[in-house]
Amino acid sequence: MSHLIAIHWDDQLARCLVLREESSRTKIVAQLSVPTGSDEPSAIGRRLAQALAPFRSGRANAVATLGRSSQQWQHLTLPPCPVDELPDLVRLQANHETAEDEDAPGHDFLPFAGDEQTSHQVLAISADSVELQRLLAVCRAADLRLERIVPLTFGWPVLIAQGLKAYDQDNSLFVATAGDELILWAKLGGRLAMIRQITLAQPPEADPAPLLGEIRRSLLALNQSRPEQPVRSIWLTGPTENNLQPLVQPIDEQLDQSVRWLDLDEKLPPFEPEALAQSTACETLPLLGVALDEVAGQAPLVDLLHPRRRPAPRTSRRTYGLAVAVAASLLALFCWHGFRQLNAPLDAAALAEMELKLLEQSQAGFDEDKRRWATIRDWQGGSINVLDELQNLAEKLRPAKLSADDFPLEQDIVVSRVQVNGKQINIDALARSNAAVQPFEQRLRDSSHRVLREKVDRDNSLPNYPWHFRATVEVSEPTGLPEEEAR
């Protein structure tokens, strides 16, 4: 009878789930918490070992999760490259603290799309080094064999997949709430296509408008990136204290997709009577998903303890080469005394030939590195940093902040479409009056942005904004590059 211990680590508590496999079923036999605070890792480890003592004998296997506040997420767009080279490229672009040592824990990435012909879309994740080292020290002090470290957010997709085994989960958007946290992820074409985590000002049951806005924003992003795989259904779920079931019908009425509710209380593994903790606590549900993934022997989507890396090259050629070199050295040593003078010119020629081959191999590797560098440089030079440009557009969209007392209402602008094509940004917008168009173009125009107006006409689809116009913004140099690289 084996046990698995799942730990959620933060700076206040170490929350633990103890799972047991019996008769091809998984049971949650205990849920407990151990204070962490600012104590030394050895003291926390002793408390943790004492609390877990009734549920294990000897050293136990464990998986751990880290909260969003202990991680850094970066959404990266990388140039086309073979999949085997993607770990090195992500490590260089993400600028991890551990980037100099690819075997060090604390960083990993999740690929969403891309291949050798198309750009790669990845989510790079790095853990806070101080919290990571404390967690590792606590597990050593508690005599726990730590198998994986997974971001807590990635437990939700696993848990929902367990609860929806009887349903078609593909081409769906999933929404889960945990306190003031909102987690959204999408499954398109049989794989995870997006995952986001947002902190809300208040729970969605008190104000559903932000929830609906984030759902629409996610649908828009998915439709733009994967137009060939539209989202067909939306699933809402969450712990008992965040009951979103009353919001299913109102949200369904405002969206084209089917909106459905998943009751997690009916899908969780059974708790034993002595495990009377809150089975649907905010941290328990995703932690349970990570634990179930480990029990099933499935590799997690992201593992901060074992980051993705380039596959090791095949070593047979190197082994044969070393064997030949050793044999040649032994033969040369055996004959050296008798034929030293006679073979000295031949040995020198052989040595020169070997050095020449090594130099040729080094030159070939150097040429390949230069080609890759030129490919990356050309790719960066032909595109712009979309996030920076969208931020620039958002800051210059309105003539002033909406909260300003003297906000010029007649110059207000509403953007209906933004399309990025190379170094051009095509904008469709609506204005309250024709006089608001030129000030908007002046706000966008600067030393690196040239604005070309394409058309201005009336459009009565939005009564308060009857003037429709289209403009093209040309970016003169790539954003996000040092000035000398841009030149």
C-alpha cells in the first residue's frame, strides 16, 4: 500500500494531501497544514516530518506545487527552429536566473505552437530562487523524496480532465475560480493552447462583469491565433465557496458558445472519515490534480525540478573514435623505441592532419552558429514586439484618462480591430466626430511610428460613434532591441 504526499508551499503554510492507492482506486486519507513563516528550513522540516509520521514508513515520495506569487511567467514568440533546439532558445530568451546552468532546477517552459517553418509560441516559467531553495531544504529535512515541482495553476487542467472523461473536451475553454483568482485555459487540437491566471478585484459571484470580459478576451485571442479551430464550448467550475453555477445561464445568453457547469464535488476521489479538512479549498483542488497526475504516472505539463533540455547526442561515434585513438596510441608507444627517428616525420604529418580536421570541425560549428545568429537577427529585424506596440497603442488611444474631469468626450476613440502584419499595425476605429481622427493620428505619430490614413466614412452600427476610419501605423525599427542592434 503506497502513499503519495502532495505539498503546496507558500511563505505562510505548507498544505499537504496524503493519497493512497488501493484496489485500483485512489483515496485521500489526510489533509493537513504546517506553518512555515520565517523559521529555518530544518525546523519546518522536522514539523512536517512529525505531522506526516502516521501516514508513512521510511522515506516517502512527494510532489510539490508553488503559487503564482513565487513564479515569473513570460509569454514568448520565438523564431522557427527544430523542436530539439527549442530548450536552448527559450533559456536564452527568457533570461532565467539559472540560464547559465541548464541542469539547475527552477525553470521550464510549455510550448503551445510552432515548428521549423512557423514561429514558436511558448510560456516560460521560472521559480523564485529563494523560495525554491527553502522548499528543497525543507523536503531534505523532512526526509521526503521530491519527485516534481509543478506550478499550482497547472493542477486545474489535470483535475478537470479527470472530471470530464465522459465528455469531448477538445476545442473548449475552461474557466475556474479560486477565491479572487481566475484561471482560464483552452484545449484545441488535442493539446493545451492557452493558460492564464488573473487576480480579480472581487469574487465573480459578486460582480460577474470582469469574468465575462476575461472570457471574451480569451476567445478573441484564440480565434486570432487559431482561426481554423474555433472554441465550441465553455466550462465553468470552482470550489464550493465560489459557486459560479448561477452565472452559467446569464453568460450563455451573451456568448455564441455553449456554456456548461462542472460540479467538482461529484468528481473528487473519496475522503476517508478522518480526513475532515475542506475538500474543496482553493489550494486543495489544483494540488489534488497534480497528485492524481503523479499517481497515474503522467509527466506534468511543466516540471520546475526537471526542466526541458536538448536531447543528448548519440555517443556511438565518439566512443568508436576514442577506441581508435586509444588503439593508435598503444601501437605508437609499442613501436616508438624502435622506429622513433624513422617515423618522426610521419608522426608530425599525422598530428598536423588531425589538428587540421579538428580545426575544420570547429570552423563548421562556428559557421552553423553564425547562420543561426543571422536567421534570428533577420527574423527580429522583420517584426515588431507586439506586446510593446499594443501597450503603446493603449496608452495613446484616448486623449486623456477617463477619470479626468476635463476629459474631451468628443475626441474619444473606440478601436474595433487591430491587426499586426510585419512592421505594420492596421487599426480600425470608431470616433464620435470626424474632428477626433486627426488628434488620434497625432498621438500615435512619433519618431519611430508613421501613420497613414486609409479611409474615413460613416458607420451607424454604434450610434454614439458614427465615424469609422482605418489607419496604418508603420514602425520604422523593431522594438525591444538595443539601439545599436536595431541599426
